[in-house]
Amino acid sequence: MSILGLENTFAYTSFDFDFPDTTQKETSESTSSSRSGSSDSVDPLLAVSGAFFMIVLVFFEYYLIYLFFKKMAKKIKKSDDASIFNQSASQIISTKNEESEPVPILSPKPKPTPNLEFEQMPVPILAQKPKDVKKITVTAPEQKAIQKKTVAAKENAQASKANEKRPTPKKAIRTTSRAPKTTAKSDIYEIIDVKQRSQRWFDLREGKVTGTAAIHLKNHSVSYAANKSNYRSSYSSYAMERGRKLEPIGISKFADEYGFDVETIGFVNSLVYEKAGFSPDGVIMGDSGEIKTIVEHKAFNRERHLRCARKIEESVMYQIQFGMFVTGAKDAYLVLYNPDLFPYDKELIVKHIHRDGEIMSLFRDRYRNYKINGYAQ
């Protein structure tokens, strides 16, 4: 008899409850169902999934145990390292304290008391408020002009230093015993001994085309060129003053190097063309006393000096050609002198120039038209 059956009999005997005997039926049904279930087959997919789930749970438990022990090991290692460091630090400090000698305590030096009768107390400097600065906008042309001025100022300063170091010789230009007279005439010109840039020199130039204005004859008439050269000005720039100071030195170096006797004259007045005159920097006279060669001196800055050495500027070429046109000289020498150049073999450059037939014919045509018409063409 099963336990459930005993309990039922105990209930029926001890107490007079009138319950139906259902338990026996239930037990008989359950045993019959278990027997019938055992005879049925188990689902394999359900069995595999259950086994897999159990394996995952086991691995997860082992993983949690591994993380726990890893964390505990890190804590133990940190505590061990800290204890080792503290022990080593304490040992080092103790050894240093044992080896080091006691430091003597120095008493502070007494500060000197200021003598108020003779010493002045420092006056505090008050900070000044910054002034309002106005912003100035500079255009591109103005910037170029400022740059040119700064470059010119530097070149002028260098040139002035060089001039101070190089004194002017007492006898700058070699002259022969046969110096030109006060007024020497030939068939085509008249030499007038006058000091350049004097009042008389300006009077002689008035109304005439001179060398500096000869470039205007290229595209304009004689009257136009004469008006351009008709000026009386006492203005003198640094470049002009520098050129006048270096002119005798450069011509003297040229004469010594090439062996010429260079003479100075004031003004050459043309006897063929009414409005034509020329003031040469120097001349080389022929055997019969005529002007054989013209010497033109230029003391340009470094850039212009080297540029003109490569190719002579058009204005300089027309100036020299006009001098040969007035005097009838066969050739000319352009003396370029700049003592500031290094190496010094470039400071003196000499260019030999001959008469240019095209420019000479242009000059003759301009004066022929002026003589025929009498007004600007």
C-alpha cells in the first residue's frame, strides 16, 4: 500500500468525513500515464539544447571565478609593490640621513640702514596710457616708392662713406701746355671758357638744345627740345653732387690708364646750327687744335652702372651723339665710374663710341626743318 493510501485510511478511520476515494484513482492514472509516457520516445533536439545550455552555464561560472581571482591577484600585486617601494624609500632616506652632516644654520646679514641725508629714494614710474594709434593704409604704388627711397638712401650713405675714405687728388685731370683760349673758334663751333653752372653758363645755354635735352629730338622738334633744356635752377640732389665730386677722379683714372691728355672746357657753341650747344665733361684735342674726341663721365649707382656697362642708355647715347654733332668729333669715350663697387676692376668701365649715321641724319633733318619753317614741327 502507498503512502497516499495510508493517509486516506487514517483519515477515514480517525474522522468520519465522507470523501470519495479519488486519490486511488489519481494514483492509478498517474502510474498508468508514466508507464504510457515511458513507452513514448524523447525529442533529440530538446535534449541537445538542454545539454548545450548546461555547458554554457558551467563555462560562465568558471569565467566568473577566473575574473574574481584575477582581480584579487592585481590587488595583491599593487599592495606588494607599494610595500617594497616604501621600504626602499625609507632605507634610502635613512642612509642619507646617516651619511649627511648637519647643516649649519646661518644667521641673516643685517641690512644696511639707508642714509636719508645723501641717498635718494627711488621714484616710482607710473605706467602711461597708450596713445591711440591711427591705422594708415598704404597703397601698392606708395609702397614701391617707399622701397625705392630706402634703397636710394642706403646707396647714398654707402657712397658718402666711400667718398670720405677716398680723398680727391689735388691734380685730377692732366692738361697739356696748349690749353684752349678764352674764346677759340673753328669753322663749325666756338669754345667759350666759362665755369659750368655759373650765371654766364646759364645765359649761353638759354634758347639752345644741349646734350641733356638731345633725346627729345628723337620724336619732337628743335623748339620743343630747346624749351626742355631752357632751365635755370639751383636745385642739386645728392646724385648730382656725387657726380660732380667723382667726375675729376674718374676722368683722371681714365687718362692715366689710357694715356690721354684730357682737357676741360666750359661750353661749345655751334656756328652751323643756331640753337645748338654742348658742355662736355672733357675733350681730347687733335694736333691742329680741333676737338678730336669727347669724354663723357657718368657716376651712376651700382645697378645703373652695371646696366649701362652692358647696354648704353638711349638718353646717354643721344647726349654723346649730339656732342659729336656740335663739335664734329669723330668718336667719344663714355667713362663709367663708381668707387663703391667690389671687385674694384668694375669701378671704372670705359665704352668707346663712334658716330651713328642714323642719329646724325635725324639731327640734321630736325634743324633743316627748323631753319626752313622757323617753328615746331
